[in-house]
Amino acid sequence: MKTTISEVHKYVGEQVTIGAWIANKRSSGKIAFLQLRDGSGFIQGVVVKAEVEESVFQTAKTVTQESSVYVTGIVREDERSPFGYELGVTGVEVIHEAVDYPITPKNHGTEFLMDNRHLWLRSKKQHAIMKIRNEVIRATYEYFNDNGFSKVDPPILTGSAPEGTSELFATKYFDEDAYLSQSGQLYMEAAAMALGKVFSFGPTFRAEKSKTRRHLIEFWMIEPEMAFYNHEDSLVVQEEYVSYIVQSVLKNCKLELGVLDRDTSKLEKIKAPFPRISYDDAIKFLNEKGFDDIQWGDDFGAPHETAIAESYDMPVFIINYPVGIKPFYMQPHPERDDVVLCADLIAPEGYGEIIGGSERIHDYDLLKQRIEEHNLDLDAYGWYLELSRYGSVPHSGFGLGLERTVAWISGTEHVREAIPFPRLLNRLYP
């Protein structure tokens, strides 16, 4: 019976064949242990010299790291294994012998591993992070599909930018200027006016010259937009969605979280509702904590966000930021003209902002005024303005950064490990 490692639990006591790679091995005079991986998981194969042909045992002893093989054996339960099963090997067929595989079980520097990212992905830790990323994506689709959202795909090439063009990658679109999208939000607002509740999931690009552990040049965003939803309605969706994906990872990625030594007790606390603190109170809190470098009207940096998050054991919303530090499209506070109806969701444990969201301006005159105040091209935003001319309604939305979220849930220090092939300030290879 040909199967995969993830499916061996169905065949306890039976003989199976698995196509796999040799992740590692060790052997003595009478027994060899093969650490096998096939993409779906990892399992140990045990080869006992007295129980197999001599040629099989010699192959098991000499096969090299990352060689591809077909391994045949009997599936056995194994309480000592985190996976719960092992393979009593009866046959090993080498498909391709790998020679001098560069990533050995010893420690390697980060730059070396990043240069070999195409191979580093095969390691147990990186495999676990990618499986958690996949579960976050799966749970995202499940949550929004189950709650009446339609998936819409905004364009990647755009003629304008939702937050200005200072941090965009510019390109030529035949004889016009174009930019790689930094957000699909404006297009998602148009989609919400047609379909009610929508979400997108796709790549975004920021030409931001940052080297911090929280930043990527290319990353993936989940961007829902909801017609007839005010800011409070949106906050409820945000905390329910984040709670949902965290609980889904806890349920479906126990093995991967164990590989990463993730403290799951911290994740078990992540359930809606989330605490909230106003921008005003956050500034006061930081000043009282000795952060004299920030005053009202300033945006928060990583140390500020971390200090605020450390006061809570779950994500915290910072709400109602000043008008001057937020994009043009955010709805003003009904009782104050100096702040807008918005929120950033700050993850615990120093992972920073994972969501930015707001109620959107739906008044034509005010939206036009804000576009002009930000020195943006009215012609380029003409289609967007028309959304508030023809049947405008209150609406809200947000964007969640996938890689920061995966890094937080998996307990991975640097966001570069939360994406298969990271694009960083000085890295476009591999």
C-alpha cells in the first residue's frame, strides 16, 4: 500500500510504501534509524540488520542526507515519538542520491540559511512554520466563507495608491505610470458596494527601507470590507476572526507547535473580546512608563507597541488615532475633529501591529476634500470618489498581515521565516 506519512495512522500493523527524503540518520552495528520526511510529515524508520536482507541494511547505513527513497515497512505505534508512529523498515530503494547536501545538522548562520532558503525549507522547524501558515490561510477562507463574505481579487498593478506613492514600487504600464499595489483596499470598497461583504487575499508590496524583524518588502494581506458596518461592527469581526485562526492552529497544528516549542498556554487565552485602549490613553501610559520620546500626534514605534502589549495577555486594540498620522480615507470621530474612527490591533509578546482598520469616509464632499488635502490626483481617484456619489453607505474594513500573524502564532522571532521566500531590503535571492 502506497501512502504518505500523515496517513500512516490508518495502516497500523500493515505494510506500506512511502516516497520520502532522508532528513537525517544514525546507525550502529545492528540497527539503523532513518529520519524520513515526505512533505506531509516526519517519521522514524527503524532498520534491524537481523530482520532484513544485507543489501537493505547496507543501503540504510550508507544512504546520504536528502537522498530520495522509497521506503517499505510495517507501521507501528510508538508512544515515545511526538508523531505517535514509526516504521519497521523492510526495504529501501534509492531514487536519487544527494551528494554533499549543504545544510547539515550542525548550526549555520542566518545569511547562509537565507542564501539556501530553497533547501532550508526542508528542515523540521521551517516545515512546521509553513504548515502553520497553511492552516492560518485555510482557516481564513473557512471563517469568511462561513460568515457570508465573497472572495474578490483586486489588481496588483494600479495607477494610484491608497496611502500615497512614497513607498511604492513604480513601473511603466506601456506609456503610463503604474505601481505595485501596497493594498487592495480601495478596490475592495468598490466590491463591497456590489457584494456587501468581501475579502481579498493576495501579495502587497512596500518600498520601505526597513531592516527590522517585523518588516518584509513583499508580504501577503487579508483585506475584508463590509458595507453597512460601522467601526464598532468591524472591531467585532476582527477579534472574532483572529480568535478563530488562533484556535484553528491550536486544534490542527499540535505537532507543529510542539516542534517549535511554542508555549500554547498563551495562545489558549486568545478569545474574543479583546481589550481596547484609546490613543490618548496609550500616550499617557507610555509617558508614565518613561517613554519621553513620544507625544500626542506621534505614531508608535516597535518599543511603544511592545510596552503597551506587555500590559495585556492577548491582542489589544489601540483606537482613535490622530487625523494627521492616518490615511485620507478614514472616517472622522463624530465627537472630535482631531481623531478618526480607526484601530490597530497589537499582538502580544512583542510582535507588533497585525491589523490596521477603520470606518471609511462615505461623504462625497469630505472625501474629495481629504484627497485634495493630501495632494493626491483627483483624476486618478475619480472612480473611488464615485463610490460615495452613487448610493453611498457607511462601511468599514481592515487589513491583516499574514506573515506577522504567522510569526506571532508560531512563536517565530523574525517575520522572514513566516514566508517561503522572503523579499528583504538587501535580498532578492533565491
